[in-house]
Amino acid sequence: MELPFAESYKIKMVESIRKSTREERLKWMSDAKYNLFNLKSDFVFIDLLTDSGTGAMSDKQWAAMMEGDESYAGARSYYKLKEAIFDVTGFPYFLPTHQGRAAENVLFSSLVKADDVLPGNSHFDTTKGHIEFRKAHAIDCTIEAAADTTLELPFKGNMDLNKLENVLKKYPAERIPCIVLTITNNTAGGQPVSMENIKGVSALAKKYGVKLLIDSARFAENAYFIKTREKGYENKSIREITREIFSHADFMTMSSKKDAIVNMGGFIGFRNEQDWQKCQMYNIMFEGFITYGGMSGRDMNALAVGLFEGTEFDYLETRISQVAYLGKKLDEYGIPYQRPSGGHAIFLDAKKILTHVPKEQLIAQTLGIELYLEAGIRGVEIGTLLADRDPETRENRYPELELLRLAIPRRVYTNNHMDYIAAAVRNVYERREKITKGYAITKELPIMRHFTIELEPVK
Ligand SMILES: *Cc1c(COP(=O)(O)O)cnc(C)c1O
């Protein structure tokens, strides 16, 4: 008999989680003003809010923390991290930051000015926030197919090269500080970008004299998909693939809380010394001296180990198979989600599930609240709340897709938890016809409103 798939690690430490009653959850949700970010984590049984910073570190990472060098300047931990980044990405220069958005803040402070345009494939919310905060514009050039959740494409996160070239033709190079290529494409469903597409984007960048930034939070998962789906990469190692990916870029911004499996951390990788030097001042102002910028020595040590563990094939196979396992369960129950299942999450297609809730009443958020009330599972809305208002008109932007993202933390839950999640989604799906009313906004911030927004049920 062929041996079944099994995880490439075993469990050494556990943390208790507690189930609650529906009555408790109704009260907690109302107290939280129907914003899942406002819930205490103790009120959540399975937390799929994000895969960011929520992974389980390994024994080797914890051991590395004990050896952290906390020197202010020139710490051993910095050099250890520098070597790991060079080995995994090929970038010779880097600046540490406390997380991914801090990397964006430092890099964009040096690159982006008012009225600039930054084309990309579904810019991540903090990336867009940092662009729009500087009165510049994020132009989405994702392939159209990404918006059709039923299509099974191997690389549904790709940039549409025609759309990109139109933007590059339309604006002078001085107004385009860089192209932002996000791997995997989080907003479009954790969908990967092919090496062919990366090369295509890079060729256009060179043709128009524009730099290429890779927003790299899930670069290792993207490399796994290239290895398993793209011709010619079957026999390459994950690290050979990641180095090839980054060989096409001028910069990378990294949220280490994702594929590097640490709870906090980030960095910017640079191809050339001048770009690195230009950013140093901002790093010192916003993050800390250039050899620790926002990270302690022990955290840089854990990150250095995490970069290697996160780019091991067996680990990636375990991780991505678990997400696929949840996808298969949902298939059994006929539940619509962004197909195929992504690297880090399942994105439920809320518009196809809650067909009776009008878009003005926040379809994906309504589904998120229902799933929490059903089973104490916390997902996150990728829909109208996240899309925010148009920066000029201040009107709501209703995105084509209303998704509820169920992000799977790394090395944290078992497949029994996946079964529980699938059953809870099925229960909500079976009573979907009865869910006809959504929520209205009562309070919101001017930018990145979804984190702190307050809502009330529509009567
Ligand atoms: C998480 C993320 C960021 C921001 O990183 P933080 O560590 O959360 O600040 C940027 N881009 C992408 C694609 C991400 O997933």
C-alpha cells in the first residue's frame, strides 16, 4: 500500500484553546461592535484571522534565540541574518525592520513622492496604505481571471503584462518609482505568480527603465508552487528557485511574520549599494540603527533560522497540503471558494454563499460574523471594508470579489481542526437562505479602516 502523507514535524509544546457557547459569542461579538479584530483571542476557538506572526517556532529557532547578540551595533545576530538573507534571496544588502509595513515605510520614504504611480498585482492593504498616504497611486494590473473564483489556474496571481505595459507607456519613468510584484498574491487568494510572469514583469521594468520591488511575504510558498506547477522547475530546490525569483528584482520588502515563521520581524533587501544607503537614514529615524532596525538580536537569530526552515521542501509540502486538505473538505460540501486553494489560506466566495445580503451591507463581513457565531472560528474580511473608500471621492469602493479569508497559521493546527472548520462552514452554508441582512458602518478611520471599524446589524 502506498504510504499516506504525514507532517514533517512532531509536536513538543502545546497551548490550550477553549470552546464557547453561542450565547457567549453573541454577546462578545456585539461588545466587539461586530469587528472580528476587536475580539479577545480567548473568545476564539480556532483563529484564522491571519497567518502573520501566528506560526509555531521550532526547537531550533528557540535555541537560536538564546544565542542572540544584543549589541547595539554590528551584532553577530545581524551578520547571521545577513548571511541567511543572501543565501535564500541573493540580495547582498539589507535593512532589518520590525515588520513588513515598516519595510514599506522606510523604502517608500526614499522612493515615493506625491502623484507617483506604482503598478502592481493586487497591492496588499498596508502597501496601498503607504502609497496613498504619500498621495501616490497604486494601479492594479492583476490578470482578469483572478476575479473569477471558479477558474482553476495554476498561476492566478499573475500580473497582466498588457495592463502593466499600458501603465508604463502612459506615465514617464520619473513618476514610476517601482513596480510592486506581490508573491504570492495575497489579496487575490494566496495565488502564486509564475516564474515566466516574474521574468515578463522584469523585462518590462528594464525596457521602461523602472525598478522592480517584490513584496515577498510568501515568497517560499510561491516557490513551492513554481516547483510543483511550472515546467522546468521540478528538479530545482526551493532555494534555487527563490534565488532565481529575486535575481529579477531591485528590492524586496519582507514581512518575516509569514514565510520566515517568526512572530515579529521584517526587512528590505537591496540589489545595489546606493539604494541601500539612501534608505539608511529613514531606517535610523523610524526603526533603529541599521544593524538592528526594530529587531532584537535574538529575534534576528530566530529569523535567520526561520528563513532556512521556511524554504525546506518538506515543510512547505506539509503546510500547503494542509490548506489543500481543507479545500478538499469544502469541495465535498459544495462550498464555493477561490479556486484552486491558495498557499496560506482558503478564501470563501461570500457573494456566492450569502446571495441575499446586498453589497452595501458588507457581504464578506457578514459571513465572517456568522462563522464566528457558529463555531468560534475567526476569519477576516477581504471585501468592501478592506477595499476602503476612493481616496478622491471618499465613496465606498465595492470590489468585484467579496471574500472571507481563512488563513492557516504555520505548524499550529492539525487536520482535525481543518475538519471542524469545514463542518462549521457547511452549517452556515446550509442556512444561507435565512441570512438576509448584513451590517452598517457606525465609525471608521480615514485610512485602513477595517482594523478598528465599528458596525451595527441592519434592522
Ligand atoms: C503581511 C503583508 C505585508 C505587511 O507586513 P506586516 O508584517 O503585517 O507589516 C505586506 N505585504 C504582504 C503581501 C503581506 O502579506
